[in-house]
Amino acid sequence: MTLTVRVIGVLIGGMVALAIGLGLWRGLTSPLPARQACVAGLTIAEVIFAAALILLGSIVEGFGYGLSLGTRWPYTRNIVVLMLRGDPEAAHRVLATAVGLTALALVILDPAHMTFLGLGLIVLTALFGMGTLYVLAGRAPAFVHGMHGLLAYLVFLTYLLLQNLPEVHLGAYLTAAIPLHPLLLAIFMGGMVTGQRGFGKPIEEFLHPRRASQWIFVVHGLAALVTVATLGWLSAAYPVAFGLALLQAAVGFFLFHAVNLKPKSPGVMVVFHQLMALLITCAVVLQWRW
């Protein structure tokens, strides 16, 4: 447990506390009837829970905790004690449980298309999360790791839309939101890169790709460039997202070198890379402007 891990863990713990506080505040101060006020509070909490879960996953990857609990899933003995001692993988699984329970509560209180979709995506994400353990152990294909990352972002998107555009369905929104197409492809391919290189293995510097992990990294990089180009083309509508995408390209360059220097624990750049992806997603959906 380095100081960096502890500091990032405290910040993510603060996000979880903020989610609970905002949810309570929204539910208690809303002028809506009690049931709808409770749904509003749970929804805003779920958005932050889902983001914090992605960032916790980046700590697990970035600091080498991917197999800290082995391939036992979803729980291991004394998992709460391990979480309190600071194991990010244990905290990741406990928070995933909170995300699932919150989604179930939303389905019970508001049985609508988006709440059922959110719960279904969480179940799929959890199952692919189990699969990532076998990817890291070399017993499952990299596709599983890529799907886990993509599904985690689809969960975040579902509740972000439910919070800000409650009448819009995820499928219809994704069809219309052109900038999200290359972004989600880049997220999927980023997970593929991690899965293909394996636990604690570098991608290695290259001019011409020779191995599968290098070819996948090239596709990931191309998807990232298409994301930047698309947001640049639409920069009048998405100026903040375009600026963040340019910064993310630089972060990706440094992360590539961090992975090659310390393949078992590339460090804080993994967390920053995921944070930037979350911010770009928010900037697109919420159409942030300067």
C-alpha cells in the first residue's frame, strides 16, 4: 500500500460519501412525492457510484491488485476486513454490490425500461468482471476484459441519462450521439489491450506491430484518434469534450510508457486515463461548454 494508493483510495471513498450525501439531500429536499423523491435520490447516487466503481477498477489495474483475491468470485472470506485494510480489489467488489443493490431498489420503486436495462447491464458487467480474473490468469480471451470495460461505461451512461434525460432510452441516444461511437470503441479496445498483454507483461516499444497485444494497441490508438477527430469536427457542440480528448491522447502516450516501464503496476496514469474517459463521456452527454 503506497501513499499514492491510499490517497486515491481516500478520494474515491470521498466520492462514495458524496454520492450518499447527495442522494439523501436530493431525496429529502425534493418537492416530488415520497416515492419519486426516493428514485431521484437513488439515481444521482447511482451515477456517482458507477463512476467511483470504474475508478476503483483503475486502481486495481494500475497498482497490480488484479489477482489479490485470486480467481475466487464474487466474495472471499473476510472481504469487508480486507476492504477496510485497504485492498482495492475487495473494495471494488463491495462497491459493485452496492451498485447492484441500488439498481435493484430503483427497479422496485420505478419499474421502467431504463431501470430494468441498468440492472441487466450491471448483472452482465459483474459476470464479465468474474471473467477478467481468468483473463489475467491466462485462462480466458482478452475480449472478456474489453467487454467488462465497455459494459461498465454503459452502466454509467444509463444512469447518467436517467438522471439528466429521463425520457431518452439508451439505444436511441447512442444511435444519435455520434462522438460516443469511437469513444466507446476506444474504451473497449483499451480493455482488450490490458487483457491481451496479460498480468504484469509489457506491450514493449515497437515501430511495426509483431504481437497480438501490439496490433490491438494500434487499433486502440486509431479509435482514440478517430474520437479526437470526431470531437474536433463537432467542437462547436462539444468544446470541452474536444479539449479533454486532446489531453487524453497525451495521457495515453504516457500510460503506454508507464506500462512498459512497470508492467505489473503502471501506477497513477491508469487512474488518470479512466478519469479522463469519464469526464469526456460526461462532457458529451451534458454538452459542457467553457
